[in-house]
Amino acid sequence: MAWRRTALTVALILPLIGILAYGFLRDPRYIPSPIIGRPAPPFALQLFNGDKLDLASLSGKVVFVNFWASWCPPCRAEANDLEAAWRRLKETDVVFVGVNMQDTEENALAYLREFNVTYANGRDPSGKIAIDYGVWGIPETFFIDPQGKITYKHVGSLGQSVVTAKLDEARRGIVSAKEGKGEQISIK
Amino acid sequence: MTAVIGHWSIIVAFSLALWGMIAPILGSRDGRPWFFASTRAAILGQFFFVTLASSCLIYALVTTDFSIRYVVFNTTRATPVYYRVTGLWGALEGSLLLWEWLLIIFSGLVAWIYKERHRELMPWVLMILSIVSAFFLVVLAFVSDPFESIFPVPLDGRGLNPLLEDANMISHPPLLYTGFVGLTVPYAFAMAALIKGKLDEGWILTTRRWTITAWFFLTMGNLVGAWWSYHVLGWGGYWAWDPVENAAFMPWLPATAFLHSVQVQERRNMLKVWNLSLIIIAFALTIFGTFLTRSGILSSIHAFSNGPVGTVFLAFLAVVLLGSFGLLAYRADHLKGQPELDSVVSRESAFLLNNVVLVSALFTIFLGTIFPLISEATTGVKVSVGAPYFNSVTVPLFLLLVFLMGVGPMMAWRKASWDNLRRNFLWPAAAALLFGLILFIGWVRDFFPLLGFTLSVFVVATILFDTALAMRARRRIAGEGVLGALLTLARRNQRRYGGLIVHLGIVLITLGIAGSMSYSVERQATLSVGESLAVGRYRIQFEGLRGAQQPTHYRVEGVFRISSNGNESGTFSPALKFFPNQEAPVGRAVFRSTFTEDIYLILSGFSEVGQNRATLKVLIRPLLVWIWLGGVIIALGTIVAVWPVRRRVSAQES
């Protein structure tokens, strides 16, 4: 009798433990990006070299938009790869744009010098562009096809191979089903 | 060096905890008292080594020893010394160490105080305490090591989260941890009694005082957390039903239920299984709370680091639940033979109802908290349950509880006579109804607030009326004056009057919650310099923006001149602080409290500093200050209840 009661108790508790364990299989912060497959929000970026870059003027090109900050370790991790990809591809129809956010101008410039970044970079001091793109942690990168549609979003640091592959898809207008993820992102 | 000493202290303490776990088993096989004595020594030894480890971490924090990873992430060279010390509970690893430290202080106290008492149970009590301690030590030694080193050694640390640099944050975590840890003691006694099959009431009386102490710290921890939220977070609220808040609040419910139902067991030898279950649930919820906050399985505004520690806590939670309830189910035969309720109208039935309400509240809050998991596991849809669910479900339950607070303590045990009911409740009920009627005619037309205010008055009236009757009796018997009679009553019957004072405190909190939940006014407007906004009896005039570079951030404040009913009442300057590495600015709200209402100003945005336009949010929250005053009264009541007074005769207790 006592054993039956004990077994019943155990049988009642196990599902509770099970459902809590299930929690580990999912990411509570994961929200499927509603932005993939939609037209890229327009922006005009004040570049560090004094020029102004308007996204609208880039239609017909494949655009790579990367949000970063100097204090973010995964941004540093991908910086060399991004610059290398840009140097390899800059003769093609691809445009790289770096958007610096939540940062000071001084630190941002030092970062650009440190990694010899040569593609267009500008600041988003009010965070407006980041909000329009729904940036939650950095780095986050958006791939835009020649028609101005976002085809892919990547959260976390990127390697050269992914950059090349996803730019290729963007050129052909192939929309990814899901956003991608790097190993780590910074949230401050 | 510090790190080495600290780390090895934890390892040594862990080995002692292992010994504490097996020695009572060996002792019961072998029969030699030496094994039991060594259990006690193992606890005292753990106390020494955990204290040493904690001292090492505090020393490393104070001397900013940046070779330790934990120090780097929780201090900077510029951090003032007191915030360096509080860095001990600034993050996961240190918090766990503090928890273990408090646990072993409590365990040491138990081992020391009950050296001569509960001889049969003590080895098993200490064994359970050693098991809990061993769990925390294993986490500290192998899963989240506070003494982990970092290389290369950085020149300066990263510092605490700026939101944690606040005086209330100094006290909030230790208060909560003390409350959580305090619940381990009754749990250990309960388990020991179950293991030995020795289920008389001796041990349960012993645990009562520990439970009151734990309950007090839990209450204060939650209130200070609410105060911090109101005072620092700058959204004008004090409770959001966030999973982490629920985690801290949930153990409070079974602990409160236990404090009441244990009196029924004491008096009437009823509810044994029920009381044991409440203790187990309360303890399991403290582990569950930590699991919830540290595993990251639910999304919460409280940004805590995740890691493997969640899995370890879940495993321990499984062991606690299966082991405890398994044993309880196995032993339930020993717990039979309880007398039945004599009458539906009696104090024990009021306490029983109180328990049902508290456990229902616990169940609904628990369900709401883990609902996102259930819904995603069963339907694959992400659903989260917000404040509206919790409010609509818990408000009626808590109001019923307030009613029971007025009824329960004044009813007779066994069977309340008609005379007893008439004498104790006629006048208080009449006073409350009259008050409710006046409120209804004059101001309050909504059902729940009206009920809340009326019930609050009813509880206060029953307490005052009962005390007045008792004082009149004292005057007749001993000729004492008002103050003398009050003192004698409180001294003769500490637990009863302590409890009644705590009830008064809860009533004040009820008033504060009812007022601030139901009658808050919220306005938002964008103002140019010189423009003003009228809210209630206040007129708020915008005087301009000021910006200034601070050492760690840039601060923009709006200056607002407030007048109430035409009288000047000073300027308020809510601000926004821009930290270079923070996503959003940190708001610094400004508020002023009076007994009738709080006015709370939040600067929610502004144009460029030169153009001088500001967006202001104003909240008027009636009666809110009574929540904090209620906390003070609860503290007072607890002191009255547990203050050690030598008694000549064993006082008649209720």
C-alpha cells in the first residue's frame, strides 16, 4: 500500500520535472524575425568621412548592412573577415555598409583604424536605424537584394563563407526561411 | 593566493558535507555515538571553511584582485568600498556563495542550539542540512566557481550593473536569501522526523520559530524588492508579476499557510500530512525560484546570466521533490488517526480555509509563471501570461484572505458559540459596514476597491475591539492603566499580539495596493518651456532642460515646477542618464510621497537640448506609501512575536 502510494507520488512529480527540463530545449528570447522578406526600412546614414549615404540610392545593388560597436567583442571577432570579404567583392555589385551604434565617435574611429576598415561606415547616434531594423544585440547583419528586400538576417559574428553564400542568395533574391545565429552576441 | 585558499576551502567544506551525509547512516547501523557526534563536527567544520571562503572573496573584492574573474566583472577601481563588498551578491557565483554561507550559519546555529535537545532527531536534521549544503558546495566547486581566475589580468574591472548600485540593492538579495535559507531548517526537521518515523509534535514546535524568522526575511526581501523597483527602475510600479518576482513571492505563500496550520496541529493534532507537505513545498520553491532565475528558461526583465547551473538546480529540485514526497507518501500511515473537525464555525476551520486560499493562490501563480512552457510544449505556441491574469485571479483570493484575517483570530477553537461570534464581530462588522456605506456614497463605486477598504476596516476593528476588551479585563483584574495593560497582554501572549500586529501591517499593505492599483492617474504630455500640465490637483510647469556630463554618464534632466491646489510645492527634476555602453537611457524618476498619495514624474523623452521640449509622464498613485509603512508594522509585529522573554508560567497561547 505504502509503495503504491509512493509510486503514485513519483508519477505525479515527474511530468513537472519534465516540463521544466523541456525549458532547456528552447530559447525564451527567440522571436522569429518579422523583417526577413520585407522591404528594407529606408535610412540615410551620416558617414565618418563626411558623406551621406542613402539606402534608396543603392537600389539595383546587393547591400550588406552590419550593425556594430567598438565595445562589442563578437564585432571585433568578425571585423577582419568582413573587411577581407569586402576587398574581395568590392569590384562587383555589392555594397557594404557599417552602422555604428551606442558608441562614441572617438572609439568608433579608433576601431575602424585598428581593423583598416575601408567600406562605408557611419554613426546612428539616436539609434533610429537600429530600432527600425529591430536590432536586439550586436553584431547583427542584414542582406538586402537589388529590389530592396531583406533576404537574410544574421545575429552574432559572421565568417567569410557565410557572407559570400548569403550575398549570392541575396543577388538572386532568395529569401532565407530563418535568421541565422553566430556563436555569441553582445548586449549592453 | 586568495583564490587558492577560497577554492580549497570550498573543496574541504564539500568533503565535510559528504561526511555529514553518510555519518548518521553509518551511526545508525553501527550504534556508536561517535558517528553522530562527528556529524555535528562536520557541520561546524563546514561553517568554518565556508566562512573562510566567503572572507576570501570579500577580501578579493575589496582589494580589487583582478586575477579573479568574478572580481573583474563586479568591481572597478573606482567602486566605493561598500559596493565592492556588496559585489559578493552582484552576480551568480557570489550569490551562491552567500547563500551557502547563510545556510551554513543557520545549520551551525541549529547544531549549537540543539546540542542537548531532540537527541534522536538531530543527526538526521544535520544530515539533511549537510545534503543541501553539499549541493551548493558542489555547484560552487565545479559548476560556477567564484574563484575562477582570468588571464591576462585586466588593469581595471567592468563593474556592477549601474541599476544595482543602490542602497536597497544592498539589502534586497541578502534578505531574500536569508528567508529562503531559513526555510531549510523546518524542512530538515520535517525530513528527519519522516526518516525516523517520529512524528509527534515536539519537533514541529521547534521549527515554528525558525519559520517565523524565515517568513519575516522573505516578507522584507519582497517588500524591499518592490521598493527598489518603485524607487530606482523608474516606471512607477512596484510589482509586475515577472517570473523572478513570482519566484521570490511563491515560497511566502506556503510558509504563511504553515504558520497558521501548525497552530491547528499544535492544538488539535490535526493536519500532520498537510503541514509536512507545506514545509516541503516551501523549501522546494526556494530551489525552484533559483532554478527559474538562473536557468534562463523563462524570459524575464531581470537580466541574469545563464549557464549550466540551471540543469544542476533542476536535478536537485527533482531529488528534493521525489525524495521528500516519496518519503511522505511512504510514511503517511504513521500520520493517520487525526480527529475530525468539530464544527464548521471554529478557528481551525478558519485556518483551514486560510490554507486553502493561500495554496490556491500559490497554484494559480505557479501555473501562470510556467504557462509559457506548458503552452509551448503542448501546442508549440508561445504564449505569455501577464499581469491581467495574475491580478484578476489573485485579487479575489487575497480579499478573502483579508476577511479571514479579521475572522480567524477572534473565533473560538473547536466550536465557536453564537455568543462568541456576537461579542467579537457585531460591533466591528457594524463599523466596517457603516464605513463601507459612507465610502460608497462619497467616493468609491468600484466593487473590488470598496470591498478591499471595507474588509480592511473590518480587520482593524476586530483587532482593536478584541484588544480593548482584553484591556478592560486587565483593568478590572489588576487595575492597570492603558499602557500597562497593553504591555502585560503583549508579554503574556506574545505570539497572539505579535501576529495581530503583523495582520495590521498586512491590512496597511492591502490599503496601499487597493488604492494604488485602482485609482492611479497617468498622464503623458510633451511640453515646451513655460507650458504646463494639470493632473488632479497638481499643475506641473516645464521650466527647461539641463544637461551635464557626469563621471560615468551624460545626464539630461527636465526641471518642473509643481503646484498643488495653487500652492507652490517645489521643483522636481526627473532625468535620463545615458551610459556609453547601454542600449537605452536609464531613467531617474522623481517622486514625493504623502499619506494620501504619491506624485511620480518620469522624463520619457526630450528634443535636442537647445529646443527645450520635453515629454513628461506623471503618475498619481493614491495610498501607495502605506505599503511601505505596512512593512514597518510587520517588522514590529514579528519582533513582538519572537522576542525572547522569560516567562514565569507557560502562558496561555493561542
